[in-house]
Amino acid sequence: MNFSEALSELKNGKVLSRKTKYIYGYVAIQAGYLEIKANQNTLDAFKFPKDTVISHKPYLQRAICQNTNEGGQMPKELSFYLPSNEDLFAEDWYVVA
């Protein structure tokens, strides 16, 4: 499927990947949060005062995975995901879960 179709699937809660050697893992939408207490990492990074309450907008997140001995995959690293031009024009997106 193309990225437009993939984005629609992401908005419906699906987890996606591409059939390419350049993406090692999965992409999903991380839901937004309304008025949660900022964690210590955020407080430190932005020099916010203790007990700061913030909201998060939804964002794309990538899970880089490694193979397990049982034949499955285990998340190794999470990061924000910003699609590249190649990702935007690709036709090889597919639903993982």
C-alpha cells in the first residue's frame, strides 16, 4: 500500500512496516495525552519547574526490533518517526498488527 493508505491504517490503530531493507522495525501512532505531569527527563531537558503539567499531541513512533531466540522480535529502541521522501512515495507498506 502507499503512504496515504498506510497513514489511514495508522490512524485506525494499526502497526505498519515496509518491505524494504532500510526499515528495521515498525511504525505506529503514539496517542496524544491531555494534561499529564511531565516526567523528570522532560523537566530537565526544558528546565521546566517541578509539577509542570503538559499535553502531548499524537505523533508517529518507530520501534527498532531485534530477533529473539524464539523466532519473534523484541523492541530494542523507540524513537520519533519522520517519514523520508522514499517512505512517502513507497508502495510497499503493510499492516503488521
